[in-house]
Amino acid sequence: MSHPTSLRTLRDQSPTLSVGMMTADLLSLGSELLLIEEAGARVVHIDVMDGVYCPQMTAGPPLIRAMKTPLLKDVHLMVAEPLGKIPQYVAAGADIITIHPEACAHPHRVLQEMGGMVNANDAGRGLIRGVALNPGTSLNVLEPLLDEAELVLLLAVNPGWGGQAFIPSTLGRIAKMKQMIQNAGKEILLGVDGGITRKNVAEISQTGVDIIVAGSAVFDGKAPRENARFMLSALRAPNNY
């Protein structure tokens, strides 16, 4: 399988910000998307929770389809047994789809199936296949999946609730995961999600991750454009903060 052009784009922009949209004002979705685009963001993150794997319920394909934007759509599926559901998200315009091995009986098969799907926005972009791990899941779970993934997303909080604090042990997991990717000799992006704030974003960017997901730190109900600009600036010049 050839590498998606979106993978090269994200690699060139590393480290970059994936802005969580579930804390945005969804009644003003178009305006909120435009604000973060004007701030320089290039990726939006949509948390999909089903009330089964995660205690909360959030968005589905209709919301993703409603996002009329040139930004890459980063869809994080926190749902039970996603295999039969993924085609709906691809058709809705997902550029990145991330699954949880903890929620799949056969995660390797899910990733294989995704490998044959075509990006509905632009076939040349490709579909980035991601694997996310909860804080309490061993990194060893990922070893047999790395041949079928372009992204590893480490959660720094337990999924299901916003506003949680970053779990410090995630820093060590990032270092170990970077070594695993290097040992595998794969071109795999590494991301971190959860507990990212204006205070810790620069420190976290220094770990060498490619993608940092932040939602409430951007959409705080006050100044999302300015917050996104601050976060992006901190990623690009971490030693200045």
C-alpha cells in the first residue's frame, strides 16, 4: 500500500495540532471551523462515542458530513466493534480514522479492511488508519498492528469525559512508543490526546510527537482563534514557552 498524501502532509507539518470539535459551539459549526482555519490549524478532531464502549454519546457520520471545510477530518472512533460502521465515516468524509483495540475483537482485520477504502474527499489523499490506546493498555498490544497503521494515538486520559488532567506517565509511554516505531522501521505518526492545555503543550511537543489533540484548550467559550494560534505557536517554538 502506498502512503497517503495526507500522511506526507502531516509529516511535513509535524508537530501539528488536531483541534477537538466536540467542545465547539456546534450551532455555529461553520463559523467555528473558519476561526481555527484562520488561526492556521489544518486538522480537526471529532470524538465519536457510542454510549457502549464509552459512557457518553457524541457525534456520528451526519456531523462529520456537515463539516464543510478544507481541514483534514480526524475521526476518533471510541465505539464497540467498529468494523461494520467504518464505511459510513469514510463516506462522510473522514481523512483519518482511529480505532481502539480494546473495543475490537479483531483489530488487525479492521485495519486491513480500512486499507482498501477510498477517501471520499479526494482519492489521492488516502485514508490514514490510526490505532489509539487507553492509559492502562500495554503498548505491546500494538506490536502486531504496526504493519497496518499509519498513526498511533496515545490517550493521556481515560476516555469518556472532557477536562481531565494529563496523566504524567504518558510521557514515558510516548518515549517507549517512539522506540517501538523506530524499531519497526515504519513511517508511522505518533499522536497524544487528552489533558492538553496552554500550560503543558510546549513541554509535550518536546517529546517528539507529530500530532497533539486539544479541544477545550481551544474552544473555551472565549477566544478559540487566539487559543489555536497560541497552541500552534507553542508547537513550533517550544523553547520559547
